[in-house]
Amino acid sequence: LDAVRAVEPRIAQAITDELAAQRASLKLIASENYASPATLLAMGNWFSDKYAEGTVGRRFYAGCEQVDTVESIAAEHARALFGADHAYVQPHSGIDANLVAFWAVLAQRVEAPALRRAQARHVNDLGEADWAALRRELGDQRMLGMSLDAGGHLTHGFRPNISGKMFDQRSYGTDPETGLLDYAALRATAREFRPLILVGGYSAYPRRVDFAKLREIADEVGATLLVDMAHFAGLVAGKVLTGDFDPVPHAHIVTTTTHKSLRGPRGGMVLCGDELAEHVDRGCPMVLGGPLPHVMAAKAVALAEARTADFRDYAQRIVDNAVALADGLLRRGVRLVTGGTDNHIVLLDVSGHGLTGRQAEAALLEAGIVTNRNAIPQDPNGAWYTSGIRIGTPALTTRGLGTEEMDRIAGLITTVLTGTQPGTSKARYDLDPAVAATVAGDAAELLAPHPL
Ligand code: PLP
């Protein structure tokens, strides 16, 4: 840090402050974690300076021998960990991984000469006429994904993301009574809509998904099943989600981030069978810039960690903790979407406390509890203010907190929710500063035996 301080002291200070903030607060954001020192350190080195467009052994740059080693080892660990035929570890993020996968499926499934021409060239060399031809060829392909308010992700065909512009999209949702995925309705929509790609996976659904059933539906309508396991990859890696709940044996193609429950560096990955491998490997330069070799090195380290017995134990504790947290909240009268959890996510409906998600999120933060607001099914407050709070246990489980502490955290969350009054707008609220200070003190006490 001294070297950073010598150049730009404000950045050194921000790094120190971030560590202090992460140490001091109850980090309950479901998509966050604490990567190991080995993973973090594998990123801070001279691999950062290397260009390596292409794939292992077929680079557009000289001097990539060490990058080849790093990328091969990361892919080897990913294949072994998830039991996949092929692993592509270059995507820089989850969005990138999905984009690589979408293009791979299009290339495999759609008879599209303009796409083939585009793939044979560097993306920078494509002219207006090439893009126009591509739009004509690909414009009416269909994608069916989980709706945003049921817990789906923007990249599953929604307007603010390129997927919503590339594909004609339709959504499936959850049963309004139970909040659970409605497979019969999903099947009916798939039969009628006949998507090219059926997307499984979610960002805010607190239950397991039956991927065997999704594959059955995909096969029935001739769709490619793409599962985005960004959120629950750690639970798959740790063998908590197995059989019908493990997407890898059932999906044609699987995408993931590496930094959520999987506890690696920020990044993405694509897993697939041999029939899609060649198309997936064209991710760079089709939609990705040069790979980030320092991040691939860190992915290799984190994937090696995820193959250990310790990680299996960790994955089980993530779910045990989420169940304890959900039980503690239910006992204290908090309403949960689907009435509980069987993964790492607990989704609170705070409308019963007279609050919007935005108000609850800010009040909890004031009391040292970091969460994020989230839409709930049929949310009357929309995606900005919302009526929900999403919490997750991967980060605090990494810190070593267990089920007893989760019950106490449920108590702290309930104290804040019941102590917060809605204000004059959907963003304003009133929380007695003494209550916030007491909860923050209790949170610090809970964290003290588990230093970061
Ligand atoms: N897919 C899912 C299911 C996610 O939840 C997320 C992140 O929130 C992403 C993809 C995107 O990941 P990234 O932020 O790394 O692009």
C-alpha cells in the first residue's frame, strides 16, 4: 500500500477505508463474498500487463507461454470441479459470459452466413453492411427467461441489456400464491413461444431449481438450455446442489460468475459440451477483448480451493446459515417470499412493515447491516423503490459466523424494520439514531470474534 500511497494517497486511503468498512459491517449482499488472500494476491502481478487474444496454443500475440499455463490450469480445475467437458475461463464478468454463450448458441443453431463471416474476422473489421446483415439474420430469434420480478437477471433478455435487443424475449414467472417457480406455466409458455434459448438461473430466487425438468421442456420445444448459475455456482461446486438441481449435467451450456458464492476473483466462465466448445472459444475476439491473465490466475487458485473438502463444508454452511436466518426472521414475524429458502438467498417482503425496499435498505445500512433492495413478484413499487430486501449468507459464512449468530442477526434486522417509520416519500424514512447505534454495536460485537 505504501507504493500506492506514494503515487496517489487518496486511492491508498480509499483502499484502507474499504477494508475498514467491510470489517465493520454485516455484509449480507447475496452476490458478494470475501476472496481468499491467495486469490487476491494471484491478481496483483505482472500477468496484468500481458496481451493474449486467442485461445491456449493459438494466440494473436507472441510470448504467451505462461498465460497458456495459467489458462489451461484454470480450465482444468473448472472441468474437474463441475464435471464439464469444456471450460472457457476468459470472460471478464457474468454479463460477458452470457454474451459469449448467446453468440455460441446462435452460431451453432442459426443458419447465418453473415454471422459466419463475422466470426471469421475481427470484430473491429466489421462494416455497417455486415452489421445490417447480422441484424436481418438474427433479429427474430427468441429467448425465454425468468422474469425480473420473479428473480431473473437483466442479461436473460431484458431491455436495458443487449440480450433484450438481440432477442425477441418472453418471461416465465412464479406462482402468485406460493412464489415458487411454476413449471407447468413455464412449459405452456415454451410450447407456445418455441424459444431458441431457454434460460434457467436467477439472481433473487430463494429456492432450488429442477434443471432436469427444464431440460425436458427445452427438448420438447427444441430449445437450447442455457443455465446461468452465477449466484449458486459455489453450491454446485460444494456439492450441495446435486442431481436434478445441478445444472451441469442437464444444460447444453452453463455460464457463471466466479466471484459470488464461488468465492473467486471478479469474472465469468462458460462450461459446455464438446459440440459447443468451438463456438464458445471464439468469445475473444467476437465479444471479448484480450483475456485478463492475472484474473485467470486468480480463477485457477479459487477453483483449486473450491475442489477441497473445506469448500464443501463451507457450501453446506452457507445453506445452513440461510435457513437459520430465514427461520429467525419468520419467527419474528417477517414475511419471506416463498416462506423460506433452500439456497443462499432470503428474500424479505418489507411491505408488511409499511416500508419500501429503498427505505429498509437505507435504514439497515445506517445500523451497520449491508443488504440490497430487490423487487418481489408482482411488486407494486417497481424495480427502483421495490418492496423487498435480498439477503445472502456466502460472505458472513466465509467470515466464520454460524447458525446461532444468524438467529441474532435476524433479531437485529427485525429491530431495524420494526423501528423504522416510512417518511414523506418512498425513499425517506425515520429511524431513531439510538436504535441504529445499538444495532450497529451489536453487529460489531457479533463480528469481533471473526476478524477479516
Ligand atoms: N448473471 C446473474 C444471474 C447475476 O446475478 C449477475 C450479477 O449480478 C450476472 C449474471 C452479471 O455478473 P457481472 O456483474 O459479473 O457481469
